[in-house]
Amino acid sequence: MAVLSTGPIENSPVSGARPIQQVTVKLINRDLVNSSIILIQGYFLNGLRTLYALEQIALAPNAVATRNYGANFNAYEFVFTTSGPAEESTDISVWGKNGSGVIIDVQRIVADEQLES
């Protein structure tokens, strides 16, 4: 079982609006035979670490899944727990998007940049 975290992501308002309104999570299982399971936990950080998104996904062999979560908070964090036979072949990326759905490059985290716990 691997536990990956984005770490805390700052999202304070700029000119009255938070830069990120939505977070898109992309999951990919590169294993051609085995499946994996991913537990997604999203937290908003406002002096307390409060769980607001909780989802478990069974990802079939060679499959891709996309999930969208609101992120209109001053700070947030996502934690991913992967398990199953294809755990090592499962990659996760996190993309922050503004209110128009445009990806904001400074708030993106790809598989190689995630923190392992």
C-alpha cells in the first residue's frame, strides 16, 4: 500500500477571487492485467484539517479515471492511498482549475512530484 499526498496547497484570494475553484484528479492504471484500488481523501485547511471529499475507486487494467472536486478554499490537500496488484503501475495527477475550467499550471502535481508517506 502506498500513501501519496499533495501536501498543503495555498489558494488564498487574489484580487478578491481564489485562483483555484476546482481540482481535477486523473488516475491511470498502466498494468495490462491487474487492477488497483485508490482511496481519495480531500481536505480543506482552515485552522483545522477537515475532510470534504472521500471516494474509493477500483481501477481496471489499462484504465483511466477522472474525478473533479470543488476547491474554493484558502488551502487544501489531497491524500491518495493505492493498493491492489497494480499498485506500482498506478499514477495520479492533480490539476487546479480556475472558475472558467482553465488549468492553472502553478497548481498542478504529477505522479513524480507527489510526497510519499
